[in-house]
Amino acid sequence: MPANLTPDYLAAERRFREAETTEDKIAALEEMYATIPKHKGTEKLQADIKSRLSKLRGKERQAAKHGKRHDEFHIVKQGAGQVVLLGPPNSGKSSLLDRLTGAEPEIADYPYTTRHPLPGMMEFEDVLIQLVDAPPVTPGYGEKTVIGLARYADAVALVLDASDDALLEHFDGIRSELAKSRVSLVGLVGAGPPAGAGFEIPPQRGDPGSVERPAVVVANKADAKNAPGNIDVLRELNAAEFHIQPVSARTGEGLEELRRALFNVLSIIRVYTKVPGKPPDMDRPFVLRKGATLIDFAATVHKDFVHSLRMAKAWGKHTLDGAQIGRDHVLEDGYVVELHA
């Protein structure tokens, strides 16, 4: 049985081969195990990963006896993508995590309740997206460990308190804190995205140490009395660059739209497989980056398809049902593809 290793697994495997520290090797192996397809064809590989993890964790425990500490701010990526929730104190990040995922963060009315990052898995239709509730960031103060979460995440949700008249100061201040560590937030090019459109990310510029992370702005507590006016001002100044999503973690207002926005900000697509003569498998999509081609998808299904692919048929937007497509055909979210070797 073919292993059908995913791009996330192959990327984690590459990071494992390149890792120099025990901690980095463990993180890569954990991600390999989390992203490997679980079926009979991968049983030996799963056992091998578990064995290597066991040996490395034993090595790490020995190192801990000599003063090495576990990094609580390293969150292994899982699911279709990782989105970090950044925001000032009391913006409601933990409440959003609670409403959107099965995680159980500590929630209180006083600031700085969140002291360590907490991950949770959010369902969006037929995929899972990892959300990470980060400790707060304030203008003039941003811990390197928290900024590091944004640097290594796939995207950022900047959560603001729409009832706070200082939300613009928080918005600009947090971006400034990120910029000090050469992390820039980028949003939409042009208008907000239609359903499933994804975010068009401008080309990265500047020195090699700088990174750009796609971001959506979440205006939480939109049910508060003075929130509409604050959101209007936020939109007037920033809607040309960022998608701004009003929500209320308390009432549930806008949460479904937020799920869609968080999916869009990752710029990913779902592609479904179809065996000739059988209905498509619509339960377990393959997740690829926006802009992926047929040959990218074929390699994801099985590496041998890169060389053995003879033809492919597709069902989806901008193509006739069952039409034959070429290797360089750019796929879109929701495509069904039938591969012929």
C-alpha cells in the first residue's frame, strides 16, 4: 500500500534532516508523526518515528538534569495551517479560542491571564486549522518568545477590543513591536476576499532575516455600545490593506465569517481525489498552497506520480466536468482530480 505522504510530512522530514539540536529534531519528528497518513502502508514508518522520538526524548531528559529547560513557546504545527492570535490584554483572544476550538484556556476579566501559548484545533468545513492563543503584546512591550510565535506561524490573527477607544493605538503599536523583530504583517491586495479566494501576499522584500506573515484583523466585542464607531474608523484607515472581521466571542456574532477568514488567510486550497469509475472521496481532501499545479498535487498523492502520470481529469471551477488538464494546470479550492498512471 502506498504511503501517500503529505507535503507537510515531507517538509517536516526535511527539517528533521537539517536539524542540529535535539530540540529541533524532536519538534520535526512530532510534526512528522502528526501529519503522516495513518494507515497500514505507514505502520513501519510510524513505529520508526516513535522509536526515534523515544530515544531523543531520553537524551533530552538527560540534558535537562544539567539545567536545560523545555521551550514552552514552541508549538508543533498541526492541521491545515497554524494561525497565531496576537493582541493586547483583555482583547478576548482566549474567549475566541474557547468558542472556535475544543481548547479550554483560562479566561478572566483581568489582563495577562494568558501566560503561555495554548493551541486548539478549529474545524472549518472538512479541514482542521490550528489556532494558538499567545500572551498579550502591548505597544512598547513585546516578548521575543511571543513575537517568535508570529515569525514561525503560517498566519496571524490580530485580535483587538472593538469597545476600546484606543484600538488604533494597539493596532499600530503591535505592528511596531513585530517590526522591531523584523516581522511584518501583510493583508489583502485590493478588496476583501470572496469565499475561498485566499489572500494574495505581496512579494517579500528587504533583508533575508525579515519575514512577512499574512494577517486578518479581528475586531472582537463588536456587540459593545461604542464598538461600531471604532470599527468604522479602523476600516476607514486600514480596510484597503487588511480584511477586518467584526465578531463577538460573547454572543457568537461573526464567528462563522471568522472561520472563513482564517481559512482564507492561510492561502490554501483543498483538492479531492477520484478513482476512475468511482465517486470522488469528498471526506479527506489534500491541502496544498494556493497556486499549486496538477503536478504538485500528483506528487502529494504519491511521489511516483511525478514520473508515471499519464493524464488527469478534473472537475471544478473554470474547467468542464471531466476535462483533461495538463501538468501545469493551476488548481483551485474544491477541485476533484482523477489521476491516470
